[in-house]
Amino acid sequence: MSGLAGAFSLFFLFLLGLIVFMIVCMWRLYEKAGQEGWASIIPIYSTIIQLRIIEKPWWWLLLMMIPYLGLIWHIWALNLFVKKFGKSEGWTVGCLFLPFIFFPMMAFSDDVQFIGYSYDTDNWNTENQDVLDQI
């Protein structure tokens, strides 16, 4: 029985390390996008910030919460997020199925840069900013 407990402990530590590594990767990607890195670890707020990065309205969060159908908006948002860093749909598929490989490649590569916003972030006077100010 002790061998099983040791294997479980080792597996748990591996998963914990992988989770921390993915948090660091998302932190770096948020900072590359000009957002606060800590925003990537707050559950709902990180999604709102990601929607801000991909320039979509806050109510997409509500669409993402619809069972089964929300998966469409999650994948679409991931695709737009990857494209903001100059990558194609192939990277979206990679980030979807092998996130522990593709997100670190985006986060730690100096060749991958944030493309930018289609609006002036200093004067972002849309309904999205009003929602973020209320949080």
C-alpha cells in the first residue's frame, strides 16, 4: 500500500508543478499584452481581462457559461487570443490539445510579441471599461 501512496504523491507533485508552470505562462502572456500578470490567476476576472485583450464585449463571459454551447465561445476566444500574438489557427489547435507545450512557447519566446489593440488603450471609452471599473 505504501508504494501506491508514494506513486500518488509523486503524481500529485508533478501535477502541482505543471499547474504552477501554466500559471507562470499565462502571467507572462498577460504581461506581454500590457495587462497585469496577477489578473491571470483570478478566475472570472481573468476571463474578463482576456476578453479585453481580444477586444470582445464583457457579455461573452455569459455566453461562455452556457453548458455545451459555451465551448464554442471558449474556443473562439482562445483563437482570437492566439492571433493577438501573431499565431495562426494551428497554434489554436496546439493550445487547445497541448497547452503545456504551446502556451510556454508563446510566453517565453522573444519572437512572439503582442500585436496590439485596434483601439487606443489610454482612451478606451466603451461599455467594457465601465464594467471593469465596477469590479
